[in-house]
Amino acid sequence: MEETEFIWMNGKMVPWKDAKIHVLTHSLHYGTAVFEGIRCYDTPKGPAIFRLKDHVKRLLDSAHIVQVKANFTQKEYEDACKAVVSKNKLKECYIRPIVYFGYGQMGLATGKCGVDSAIAAWPWGVYLGEDGVKNGIRMKISSYTRHHVNVMLTKSKTTGNYVNSTLAKMEALNAGYDEAIMLDAQGYISECSGENIFIVRDGVLITPPATNALEGITRKSMLEVAAAEGIEAREELFTRDQLYISDEAFLTGTAAEVTPIREVDNRTIGAGKPGQVTKKLQARFYDIIHGKDKKFEKWLDYVEK
Ligand SMILES: Cc1ncc(COP(=O)(O)O)c(C=O)c1O
């Protein structure tokens, strides 16, 4: 990864190399930290963070679900995200806030644990590769089932949830694919290791309900962009064979942005290249994040006012 100069820790800017925690930090052992993934983009008005308020709100919601008592407020985390970007003189970057149970208490009970927060930011290019964004990626249905809603609490971005994602991602990579698609406990398509999924059938955009998937902020944005483009969109369960015979498919996420899918389990999706609906939504999304779309400028939080 590309290092930057400072990481925000509990309200202070700490040099990158000194941003360390004790090996007996509670969340390191039990996977109970909550985190966010946010992107900042270069725009004609300077660096702008995409949907910052929604991301910080989800961070606090995650903390609420896992009962981690966040030690800063919504406004303080928002300001800290902006400060990390400007202090590191970044134009475009990925921002990673994390709130975790700290050092001082062991055992599963968290009642007496202290809580710490940190925010790092660094330049992070296209998550699934330039070629993937342009021409589409190859995906595999994972042998790992996505969390049942009563096993892990999937509305929370809890670090422990991501063991399931890492297993699926590594299985897909080791089998020669770019990314994994995960089925829910009933066998319906749920989401990907770190992205939501959409298909297009007969001109209608379909994404699984976020019942057992993360309520993706890019997913929510995409549904609003589709409405603005006059594209009919539905939140509806679908099966792996409906995905195989879809006309188009793509995934959405902060890291992956909007990435077309050209193949699933060695079956070509549509024409095997990004389709018209995908291309239209992808182009509009890239205009929005780069500050070229007046209608959706409300989603940008400029770092310097
Ligand atoms: C499991 C999972 N699903 C979906 C997403 C996409 O969410 P967002 O668009 O808010 O980044 C992410 C990324 O945060 C994720 O980790």
C-alpha cells in the first residue's frame, strides 16, 4: 500500500509509522471492530468525499449494533475524515475509519473495554483493475454461504464478518476468477465479498433486497441514479441461474465503484462485455463522483471550503 504521512487516532494526528496498537487489543482477538470504506475524489472544486455523512452514519449504526460505544460524534468523525485528507495533502484517496475495543480487558465480555477510533487515508486505485472496470470481470459463485442474518449481523460492517468475505475472495482468486458471488442461507444471490450485485433483464435493473447483505451506499446511489435515468429498478431475490441468463450484470461498492461482470461460473453474461444499461449507469456514476453532475452534487462533501 502507498503510505501517507498521518493517521488520525483518538483526535490526534499521529505519524503513519507510529500509528500502532497493543497486541492484546480486544478487537484484534475477537473481530469486534467496526469500520468504513469511503472514497474521496478530485473534482473541479478540489477533493470531495462521496456521501461522507451516510458513511459516518453507517459507522455509528455498526457501532450501535455491535454495542461498541463510539468515542466521537457524527460531526467529529466527519471533520476527522476531512482533516486526514487535507493533512496528508491528498486529492483522491480511500479513507478507512475504524472503531474498536482497545487494550486493557480480555475475555469475550466487552462491558469494561475502552473504545478507540482511528482514521487512515491513502491513494488506492481501481480495486478490481482498470481492465475489469472497462471490460468486465470473471466471477465465481462461492462455496461459502453468506452470513445467515441471525449468525452475524450483516447491517454492521464488523471486522469479524469479513472472515467469510476473505475465505470467499481467496477461493475465487485461487480458482482463477476475479471476485466471489455469495448465496444466502436459502440459496438466493446475496452479494459479493465486498460489493453488492445488480442484474439487468429485459431492461429492468434488479438487485437483491438488502435483508442479508450490507446496505451498500453505492447500491443505494445506483438505485437513485437509475430512477433519474428512467430505468425501472426492483429489489427482488434472484437465483444463480437467473444471473446466468441475465442480459447484463455488475457490482457496486466503494472500493470497486461500478464494475461490470462479463462471466459467472464460466458462463458468458449477455454479450460478454458491458451492456448498455451498465455503461450508462457507470458513466453517470463516474461523472457524479468527479463533480460533473449538478443533480447529485449534494452527495459530495468538499474537503476545503
Ligand atoms: C459485504 C459488502 N457488501 C457491499 C459493500 C458495498 O457497500 P458500499 O457501496 O457502501 O461500499 C461492501 C463495502 O463496503 C461490503 O463490504
